[in-house]
Amino acid sequence: MIRSMLRSAMTCAAILFLVTTVARAQSAGEKAGNQMEKKGNAEEKAADADKAKGAKLEKKGKKEEEAGKKDENKTEEMAGKKMKKTGHAKEKAGETRGDEAKEMEKSGNDAEKAGVKSKKAAEEAAKK
């Protein structure tokens, strides 16, 4: 009698385990949305780093330009202007890249939501 109860309990546990893993499985839309969102987050971090590097380079160029003006050194002044311009361009590129990453993350969220809706609709259809 104990053996039969043990067998039935093990069978029920195995069935419950399989049912919960199937219920937790992600739909294709959810999976794609999560991947897009992760990629967007990583891209956004990289863009923020580029933006910071550009700002730092621009600041350094401005100081070099001012030092060149003060010492009346045209070469140093021109190098500072060039560095400042390059830093500004990098900063703007980082901002643009960050905006694109935010859009990618937003698209990922939308795709994930659509995947959840389709999964719920499929579950509802299966119940009927």
C-alpha cells in the first residue's frame, strides 16, 4: 500500500513538473523581445561611455586651445580646436547611438508584450 502511494505521488510530481515547465516556456515573440531589450541595454551603456569620452575629449581640447591662445602658440591652439571638434562629434554620435538603443529597447518591450498576448490567446483557445 505504501509503495502504491509512493508511485502515485511520484507520478503526480512528475506531471506537475512537466506542466509548470511548459507553462513557463516563452513564446517566440517574448524571446525575441527579451533579446532585443538586452541588446538595447548593452548598446545604451556603450553609447553612454562614448558620450562621456567625447565630452572629456572636448573639455581637454578647449583647455589646450585656451593654453595656445594664452601662449600665442598657433599650433597648440589649432590642435586644441581640432580635439574639441572631434570630442564634440563623438559626444553627438554617442547621443544618437543612445537614442537608437532606447528605441531598440522600446521595440523589444513591445515585441515581448505582443508575445505575451499571443501566448494568452493561444491558452484561451486551447481551453475552449
